[in-house]
Amino acid sequence: MINVTANRDVIKFNHPLCELKNVVKTYKSGEIICPVDGVSLRCEAGDFISIEGPSGIGKSTLLYLVGGLLQADSGEILVDATNLQSISEHDLTILRATKIGFIFQETNLFQALTVGENLAFPLKIINKYTKTKLGKADINQKVEAYLEKLGIGDRRDFLPHQLSVGQRRRLVVARALIKEPLLVLADEPTNDLDDFWASEVIKLLQPVPARGGALMMVTHNMLWAERANCRYTMSHGILAPK
């Protein structure tokens, strides 16, 4: 079984928070496509990593592999010293739920849940798998705080389809961050946002490395990429330092 961190306020590691070792992923669709070709990467606690490059080149695939949403054909992927290829699907689900925050390009929300319920959901999952329990009042307080930070406090009882595209994007960001994950995987997190809200989202993402987590972000925005302490480019399946 994987170990779930009980004390989420003090995070200390004697190993990389995330590590990829010669990871390969191929697709077969008429021809063999290799979007990730022998990628190795070491991500320490406190890192803000940007991954840049043209669209359709494998950047999103790489994030899906790191998050355990896709399985590599070969190589090793370790998150918090846990090898994703060697654990059960149940333990992989626990690891994703408790240690990884995803910000997808698509706004994958629960359409039958309200904005507030969507945001509370990850905290209820944390309660299920960790020893430290958040009470209903604590959950409500965190939900309200994130809704206000992202300017959707008056939309708490709305359903996702009643939000604008930009509001849905901000909700996805809030849902990824509210559980304070060790590793945040952000795929173009400022898509669909105007300059003001894009800047506000980056302000919320930057404290992740500062508190001992790590942020891995795919972006075409050079302004945001320049804030990273580790910058990489991806081309033809190869990840290289910029």
C-alpha cells in the first residue's frame, strides 16, 4: 500500500518528488507515433517546471503519464518515491486523489454537481484516504475561500453549464489546488482567461513550490514560463533543458 501523508502542513522529502527514467509512450494509428521518446526528468520539492513547445508534440501526454492517467510502454515514473507501474489500480487512484492536482485543458467537471459541490469533492476524497479529517465547517470555509479568490463566490449554487468558459476554467484550477497536493500538473492553466484572471491563477499556482510541493506546467505563454526555475522544451518526443 502507498503511504498517505498524514501531516499536510509540514512536508519533507529525502527523495525527488517526481522522477521519470527513460519513459517511452507510443500510439499506433495507421502509423507509429512516439510523443514521449526516452524522457528522463527529476523534479524536486520546490521546483516550478515549465514545459514548452508546439501544439501536438507530446507535452500533454507527458503530464498524463506523470499523473498516472496513461501507462508508459517502458521506463519508470515515480511520484513521492512510488513507482506508478508497480502499484495496483486502487493504490494509484489513492495516490492521484491525495497527492496530485490536475488542471486539464478540458474543463472536466461533474455536470450534475453544483460549483460548491465540485469544489468540495476532492476534500471529501482526502477525508476518505487520510487520517486527518476535515469537518463540514472546515470544508465549507476552504470552498468559500477559493470561490472568492477566483471571483466565483456568487456562483456556488450554479451548475457547470451555467458558468462562462472562463469561470469553468477558474473552477478547475480551484478544484486542483484546494486539496493542497504535493504535485500540481497544469496543462495550459490560463487558457480561456483574460489577462487579469490569468495573472490571478498564476498567483495561486506559485505558492505550490514555496510550501514544499512542485508545479509542472505546460504553457505557450512566455511570461508565465519565465517564472519557472526549470524550463524545458519538447520536440519529437524529446525533452531538453531550455
